[in-house]
Amino acid sequence: MFIVDSHCHLDFPDFEEDRDALIERASTNDVRLFVTISTKVAKIERLLDLTRRYDSVYASVGTHPNSADEEPDVPTEILVDIANSHAKIVAIGEAGLDYHYDRAPRDVQKAVFRRHIAAARETQLPLVIHARDADDDVAEILRDESGKGAFSFILHCFSSGRALAETGLELGGHVSFSGILTFKNSYELRSIAADVPMERLLVETDAPYLAPTPYRGKRNEPGYTRHTAEVLADVKGVRLDEIAQATSDNFFRLFTKVPDPRPST
């Protein structure tokens, strides 16, 4: 099988001691490709270094909403230039809205989010969207910006309500599920996942956060994507290899700069 961890944070210090080993461990769980996601444009060189060190690692460029007040004025042109200058920068973000922590003023988060949408539209790269306790405003911005021109996007680490999932799908987006899907009380989330079309699904870890059952409460790592994929397969009533195939197919169709290393059939 071939499973993609479409969203992790390999540059975080949590992985400094055993990064080589955890990437090797991932392969024993059939997790063979990773996108390490940017949280600050200022740290892009750290991500680029990882893409140079590991053939299987790709990266994005962007500003997390919780860091929006630290990078409030990064212009769309800078995001576009970085993405176009590096073959292994394959997505924009993560950007979006986070009203749970409210670490940045909401108007700043919204302005930064819209600049990232513009960058995704111009580069034709997928936008990785962070949405927490901000469903209505995220949906409103997505509808408004979609009216200005198409762009592809992923509702990453989905834990929002059904209405946002439906809006995202209506606008052509993808929905990515993390270890939260495996949590005992995530009944509503599994219900939402059951209704997402197979061709719009992705899986991820968001490592080092949100380790799936049976590792909940411990440091997450990319190899654990398999556990989320197993639960997703159960939710959809299909085999694990079918979920691996579908989510990987979706990934390569969406992340157009990433070459597909799977043998052709």
C-alpha cells in the first residue's frame, strides 16, 4: 500500500532527536510521502532544508492564523514567489481562522487568509485551511473568494460542523481527516466522514499533535496516518487498501507539483 501524510510539522522541535527514525518507521506502516506544513513564512528555510534532506518530504508556504499578528503584512506576491521558486513547495498555507485561541486579531486573520487564497488562485496550488471555532466566517470567506475565481483547497484536520464540510464540498474543496476521527466520542465527525465522497478525502496526522487511538495523548508521528486510514475505511465500509488508493489518488490529483512515485498499473 501507499499512504500519504498530507499534513504534518516535521520542522517542529518535537522531532529533532529522531526525525530519521520516524520517517523510516512510517514506511513500515505504508506511509511513504509527507507534506510538512508551514506555520510562518519566516521559517521557510527550515522546511526547505527538510525537503532537501528527504526525497519523500514536500512542503507548503504560509502563515498559521495563530501567527497572523506576527506576519500580518506578508504580501501575496511573496507567497507566490516562494512557491514558484522551489519545486518542492507544493501548497499554500496553512492559513485560515482560529477563534478558539484568538491569538491574533480576527480582522488580521481574515486579511491574511484572503492573501493566501489569492496566492493559491495565482499559483494553482492547493490552499491548506485551518478552521477552528470559526465555521461561519470561514464559509463566508470561501464563498466570497470563490466568486472571484476558482482555487483548490483542503479543510485540514477537519473537526468542524457538517455545514462547513458541505460548503467546502460544494465549492470543490477536499476534506482531510486526522487522528481525531479515531477518538471514542467523535461520532458526529465519523458521520460527516461517511458522507464525504471518496474522491474528496485525504488523511493526515497534524503531527506532533492529535495522535490517533491507540496512541492518544502521546506524541503523534507520520506513521500513525495508517490508524486514521483504518478507521476511515471502516466508516466508509471499504477495505484499508481501497482508502489508501483513493486518498493517495486524490492527493496526487490535488498536489499537482508532487510526482507520483507509485508504479503505473
